[in-house]
Amino acid sequence: MAIGMDDPKFLARVKEKIERLTGEAIDLVLDEEDQLRLRVDLTTWPRKVTLGAAVLEYPGLARMGIEYAVASIRAGREVEPLEFQAILRRN
């Protein structure tokens, strides 16, 4: 997937939102190969948040990625799928 003019701005806003909601600096990485990737590496500083490139096409997926990253960073661990579903239902 080619990144267009608005994509860097969009990714910058995603990064800023995660940092604002967690109070922590992050390194946001876009995974072009695994389009649906959603991962938070809590062993690095700054935290490394990897989102699949599909977030550029699907705003709902981007929102889920933000929520997942925030929940994982706040919890200090990657949240489990059922726990994450409960978080999404509350929001």
C-alpha cells in the first residue's frame, strides 16, 4: 500500500492521541506486510506500537488500535482479547 499525502498527518495524529491519553512517549510503526497487525511492545522505551497499514483505509480499525495501545500501556501489559472487547463495549 502506498502512503499518500494525508497518511503521515493521520499517523502523526494517531501517535499524538496515544501519547496524550497515556502520558507516555511512543514509537508508532506502520506494518505494511501484516495489514491487520496490532501490537504493543512494552519492553522498549519509548513504547513501540505497531499498527497494520489497514488503519489507513479503515477508521474503525485505527480507533481500535488506539484503544488497544492505550489500554495495554495503562495496564503495563498487552490486554487479552476478551478484556479488550469489554473495554470497547464501555467506550
